[in-house]
Amino acid sequence: MLEIDMEFRKGILFVRLHGELTKDTVHVLNQEVTRVIQDYQIIHVVFNIEELTAIDQAGCTALYHNYQITTKNNGNVLVCGVKDRDIKKTIEQHHLLEFMYETSDELTALEQVHL
């Protein structure tokens, strides 16, 4: 199960993910978040994954897809809340942090975007 909480603040779409971002739930992210990013041409996105309990290749691919959309809009994607060792390992195996900035929390992400 994947629950998503979105908030648009100061030109940034904050996306808080709760639960599992896997092949079984990635469609929820695509329907709720990817559609918003595309329809409203969102420039800056922060994915807070502190409350994720699992992520797999499909989840990493979905995050990367949102990164691609955002960079086409001349924006960027940040990831915060990477605390779980297994999630960090999966994200690193799929090289996500080579593309997306990692910050400790949303406040730091907000500061990074507005530098």
C-alpha cells in the first residue's frame, strides 16, 4: 500500500510517501504525482521518503521518470528522509542519487531550491 501526501509551497511540490513504493503500488505515484507534475509543469519537486517501508526497481524507475519530467521543465528533484538502510541501498543500486539531490529534511530541501 502507498499513501501520498502532496503540498505545493513556495514554488515546490512536496511529495510525502508512506508505505511501499513497489511494482504493485507504483501506479498510485504515476496517477497522483506524475500527472500533477506533467499537467502543471512543476519545476521543483521534493520527495520525502522518510515513511517508506520498501522500494524496488519499479519504484526507483518511477522516481527517475519524475526527475526526467522535471528536468525538461528546467527544474530539479530532491529526495529527503533517506534513513532506512535497505531503502538507501536500493536507491544507490539504481543510481538515483547521481541524478537527484539528497537532503536530510524538507527544510533543508527548501533552502537548497531557493539558493
